[in-house]
Amino acid sequence: MRFIINIIMSLLLFCAVINVASADNELPFKRAINVNEWGMQFSTKASIDQAIDDVSYMKGDLIMLQMGSEYFEAVRDPTKASWDSRASWNMLEYAIDKSHSKNIQLHVWTTVNSVGLPIRAESRLWGTKYNIVDIKGGKDPVRLDPAFMEVQNYEAGLIGFIAKHYPTLDGIHIEEPFYTTQSYSAPIIARVKAKYNGYDISGKTDSAKTECKGSSMKGTDPSICPTFSKIYDVERDVFNEFFTKIRASVNANKANPDLLLSANAMDGYRPLHGFDPGYMSDNNLLDWYVAQTNTMSLSAFKSSIERLNREVDDIPVIPVSFITWSSLYPEANQEVINEVAKSCEYGGNAEWIFAYYWRNKIVNGKTAYEGLHNLPPSSLCGKSTITIVSAPTLSVPPGTYQGDQSISISTNTPGATIRYTTDGTTPDETSPVYSKPIVIFSTTTLKARAWDTGYTPSAVTAATYTISTLVLSFIENPGFESGTAPWKFFTSGTGTFGEASPGYEGNNFAVIALSSNSTNIQLYQTGITLEPDTHYRLSFAAYSTTGNDLTVRLIRHVSPYTAYMPDFTANLGKSWQTFTTEFTSSGFRGTVNDGRLMFWLSPYAAAEDTYYIDDIRLEKVNVSNSIYDLNNDGAVDVHDVNIVSFHFNEIRTFPYPDYDMNTDGKVDILDIILVSNNIK
């Protein structure tokens, strides 16, 4: 039955991840116009109506409506309704309906690491706690550092909420996701150390060298910029990781299967900024990209678009025509209209018009308003000039999962053939053709690549799926999602215990704030059930403000306090890390339910220390010695037969296929019989 359910779910997932595109791979719009609401201009239905009517008058078929995180928090959490009163009358739904009545798409334009206004949700929740840190320890007042997992998890979750909550929303656009300076935050320092053999960037700078400051690609050269090059490299890793999470969140939650995800930043990769649109393109993390070309002449505009197409060649790209930029400020001149007219002729896939202040600069500055009205979008716009097949998208993000996973693969290039491998090799034109969801039964690296006649083959998409055979024990409230109970806190000194958000996993985490140190400080839960001589795995996430350690103990709750596992000491840092230990239970006979799982902070903790703990898991690891237990779940059963069936007809001389149980070079009915005969 479970196998049948998996197949049904696979088909549902397959349908859910296909991106609908026309036969010509066209964009669904030709002219996009940004409508920012800085200053809350769009606070009434009348102002929304006027903006959409303006876009229609200027021949726009996409309106980009700027919305802050505080609006979406007011929508999803009634206790935060005061953060944006427009949520009370469903402002965004109203704007979507109004736009669609004019045959105009509406995309939400929001930010994930720019919080320049104190009204933003991130500022209300965190202040500057997770902002970029400069070399002297100062905080950037407006920019979050996505190297903090708190930032990544919160923003990916919020984007996923938007995708799920608005079934008629056409797109989500992310404004300027990049660093504005070299970050010396704790997670950046830790990442550099981990990637570069302990290299410590603290107090080090290359700022005396002009070529190291970001606009020059020489900033990535370690022989020229030994410190900044490492920071830039890690900042790029951060954004690649961040947008992988965002893309996965959108794919998993979007109520509109045609919802598009996009972003805008510099016209190509710049070391200082970290954000790499080429990587986003190659890995299908965005559906299209907007380049801030920032040019003052048609020749420079053309050169910028040509450079952009060399770097971002797997998704549509759109250049920005700035109405309020440098010498063009305070109102548009004819040069802007000329740029719009040439956008698609020069290689862009659509036209894009931006102004800092909507009413003052676009509408009142009649050059733009009337000029765009009298300039229909180019017939070349909306067409794709891509000559490379779109990289495949996997329906399930890489990670560790409980039980089998069904993976659907899709590409945005209609008619392309997808080939894949599950043995770690790179797919080529002899690899199996993807035709149905792939069921992953055990830890596997899945790689996929797409081909189409007349196109360059796509980039390779790869993901490793770790299939855990863990059986959860009965730890209550392991992530503090239900408050603090049944966890208890004791100190012979002074301190407090509570929960806060957002969590390392989920919404909450535990916070232990110590006013003084003492010889007995512990966070614990009792009533833990254990089986004798059984293999367990304990894992959790934690850090402390000073990096002081803690020890985890699992003991009998009452005297004589028998140890049920060896003590485990975690070497904490100053940012989130996960810790894992495995052990075989001992010290008792028969099943017990008197275990105390205890986080022991003495003797490490000092006065004014704060400890953060989350995602506590105590899991039983099933171990099987049978060669026929192919998924290592502790039993030979129908799931193992399914694994062999999935690889049916694989043929290879030595080394034989993985599931060739009788080693005759072929996975066939004889191997299925062998496994079936060993079902217990």
C-alpha cells in the first residue's frame, strides 16, 4: 500500500512542478513598470486604482508593486495586524484583481536582506542583530547578513508563505539581494575559517588596494586581495545557498503553478556584492533576471546588455531603464525613452521602467508618461533568445529525509529530453531518459541534464538525498514550538529560561540567559523512554554568546542517576551549529521510561552568558546485518523488493550493478526472488 501511495504522490508532485511555458518559450509580458510605495503612497483603493490605470496608459502589461515584509506579517499573524493596516482590507488581493481586470500581471516586489526602514518586520523582530558587520564591529543600518541561518530561514519561509497565500499572484520579485560591503559577521568569519584552513579575517583588510573593492574582478584574486577574495567567495556561497532555499520554498508552496520568481541586482557578477546571477541562471534558481544597467547612453546600454547575456545565458534577462538616475533626475528625458525602445533589439527579453518616486517622477514628469503611451512595446519583447537548454529542476531539495522520496524532474525548455544518473557520474547522451518520477530508497546522488535539438545542453543539476532509517523516540516539544513545557530549567545561581523566534528549525528556540555562573545549571526533560542495548542518535543545534561549551547527559532521573549514555560535550561557537552523537543504551534491563535528557552548562557557563538550543532529536537507529535489507531500515520487506524492481534490467559487467543480488551482471527476476525469499 505504501508503495502505491508513493506512486500516487509522485504523480501529484510531477504535475505540481511543471512550469507552464508557451511553445516559443515566451515571457508572459513585454513591458514591466515598477511601482514603489516608499512613503506609503498606495494606502487606499483609489491610489491603487490610479497606479494601475497609469501602467495601462503607458502600455505596461506587468506592474511591479513594492511591498514590505511588515505587510505579509500583518496578514499571516493577527497579533501583528497593526504593522500594516492595509492588510485589514486585503490590499494585495485588491491590487491583483484590479490588475487582472486590465490584463496586467502583478508581481510583488520585496526584499530579503535590505531593511532600511524601521517599520520592516525584520527590524521590528531583530533590530540590527543580524545585520552586516564591518571590520570594526559596526552594524550596517540597512542590510541583513544572510550568512545568519536565522535570516535565511525566516526569509525563505516568508517567501514561501507569499507563494502559498496568493493563488492568483503572478510573480515574486526580490529587490537588490547583495552585500554592500565586506562582512565580518561571526558566521562569515566561521565560514572563511572552515573553507580556507583556519584563515582568520578578523582585523584584516585589503581596502588600501583599489582593485580589491568590488567592481573589479581582481577582487577575487587571492594573490592581490588575500582577505577580501576569501570574503567575496564566501559571500557568494551564502547567496547561492540562500536562493537555493528560497527556490525550494517557492516550489514547495506556490498555489499558482505559473508563479514566477525573479530578482534584480547589478548587470552581472561583482565580487563585492556576492550575488551571482550566472549561478542563479545555471542552477534554475530564478525564472528571469533584471539587470541594473545604470547607463547614460545607448552605446553603453547596448554593451551592458551584451555583457549580461554572456554571463546569464540560461534564463531571460531584462535591462532596467532608469527614469530617476543620475543626470536623468529629477524627471525623465528622451534618452530613457530611447533605451526602452532599444531594450529588446539589443538582446533584452522585455522592457523595464523604474523610478524612485512613482507619482512625482513618472506621471508628473510628462516625458515618461506620454512618451511610453506613444511607444508600444517592441514586437521583439517577450521572446526568448536563449540557446542553452534550461537546467533541470528537482521537485525535492537535497537533504536528509525519513523514508523513500519521489523526485520529479522538469525543465523550462519545452520538448527537451532529460537524462539522469544515480551513481554519482555526470549524465551524458547515453544515460537513462527521465520519463517518470524517480523513487529514492537509500542515500543517493541524483544528477540530471537536459538536451534539445539546436540548443546547447543544460548545466548539470545535482542533489544528494540522505535517506534516514531513524525511528523517532518520544521527546516532547523538541523544537520549543509549544513553549517551554515539558522542559525544565534549574540553576543554583540566577538566570532565566524561555523561547524566542525564529528558530534554527521551525519558529522557536530555547534561550537560557545567565546572570551568574554556578556549579549546577541544567536544562532537562524527564520521562524519556529507552530500550536496552539499542543504538540511538542524539542531535541538536546550539550556540552561546561567548562560545562556551555544554555537556549533554542521559541519565536515570532519580538516584542513583545511572548513566544511560556516555556524556557528550559539544564545542559550541557563537553562531548556530548542529551536533550529533551516537551511542548504545546501557545501564538497565528492559524498557525504561525514567530517562532524564539533560543539557549541563556547568562548569563552562560564565556570568552574562546566553545559550541558544533548538531541534533536539533523540532517535533510534535500526541496524540490519542482512545484505537483503537494501534500505537499512532493520528489516527485509516489500520496500527492499521495490528497490530491486526499480533497477530492473540494469546490465553491467564488473563492477556489477548495485542491486544485482546474485552478481550475474543483470538486475532481473532472480534478484527479486532472492530478496523476496529473505523477507522476515
